Amino acid sequence: MKCLILAAGYATRLYPLTENFPKPLLKVGGKAILDWLVDDIGDAADSYIVVSNHKFAGHFRDWAAGRAEKIDVVDDGTSTNETRLGAVRDISFAVDALGVDDDMLVIAGDNLLDFSLRDFVAYARKAGSSCIMRYFEADTARLKKSGVVEIDADGRVLAMQEKPAEPRSNWCCPPFYYYTAADIRRLPEAIAGGCGIDAPGSLAAWMAGHSRLMAMEMPGKRFDIGNLESYKKVCELFGN
């Protein structure tokens, strides 16, 4: 299994901290956000892929050089927020650039967790299919800004919508996805078939209608670092 980390955004809401430095490498509790994620996943992944934009690729290469794991940094060639490829095209770009033909854990590079993603990997391997996570969200306003999932009694995803005007459930999908090699091979089909390209959950939403997709209930909390206030809170929580 490969672990692909989405890190090609420009984090404009965190300026000035991220004007010339990538958000996933900001320090929390004495180490970079990416260090927290990779330290957790460890050898559950054979190797790691970090998808970066051109502006920050050098920062990620310097970081990767200090890690023991095999980490490929893929530069998607973009230099501004306006020209970004979008998360789904970044996944496709990395898969093509490296010739990936393996199961893949895809995660956002700007979240911290109080649980282990290794449990999610174990769930997906046992399920033998592509998988997402889900958590209960009572706030309708937040649901409208998220990926919302409908599931059956066995946890299979029946449908998923990105940022729905009228949410059909209270199950939200955080940015952690496990795709089988067979489903990764369907990326060109998904993009050609109208899959949204900006939000990473758009690929999972497409897969829900074309493949078997299971949903594990998230066993803890995630901390999304989206703006200066949320970064400050996470730093306080993790002892920065």
C-alpha cells in the first residue's frame, strides 16, 4: 500500500504564515504536521507520496530528505492558487507520474488526529474494498460545507454528495480515503465521467456510484487546520 498525502494547496487563509511556507510543514507540538501523520502510519505503508505545487516542492523535498521512509515528492507544476489542479487531478497526476498500481491511502496533509490511521488501514484491508471514514455531524450548516454520506445497515456507502444544499444524512466524510488498486485504475474514467476535481471527496462520491465503498465510523477526533485561529487552538492542544 502507498500513502498519498495531498499537499498542493496554497493555504491563503493562513497568511502570512503560509505565504512562503507550506501548511503541512507548520510545527505543532514541536514537529511538522506531516511528521505527526507519517509517524502514525509508519510501516503500514510501503512508501509515501507527497503531492505539492511548484512553489513549495523544495520545502517538501528538504523535509523528505530528513525522514527514513521512502518518500516521493511530486511537483504538479502549479504556482498560484488560481491555477491549482484540484485534489482529484493531483491524485491522478501523481499516479501517472510514478506509475502507481497499488492500493492507496489518500489523506489531506493538514489534519491532526487523536486516533491512529493504522486502524483505518486494517478496516479497509479486512473489507477488501475501497473505504472512507464517517463521523456524525449535527450542525446542518457544517453538513452543507462537507461531504455527506448515506450508508446501509452494513456500513456500505449508498451515495455521497459534496457540499449538498439539502443534506440527506448526518454522516460527514473526513479527508481520509482508502482505494484499491482496481479503483485507482479507474481515475481516468472518473475524471472523464464528470467527477468533481477540486475536493478530494469528489472521487469517493464518484466511486460510491461505481464500486463497492465501505464507511468506517471515525473512532476519535480530527483537527482541521484551516485558518489562523484553528492553528492556534491545535498548537495549544498539542502543547506548542
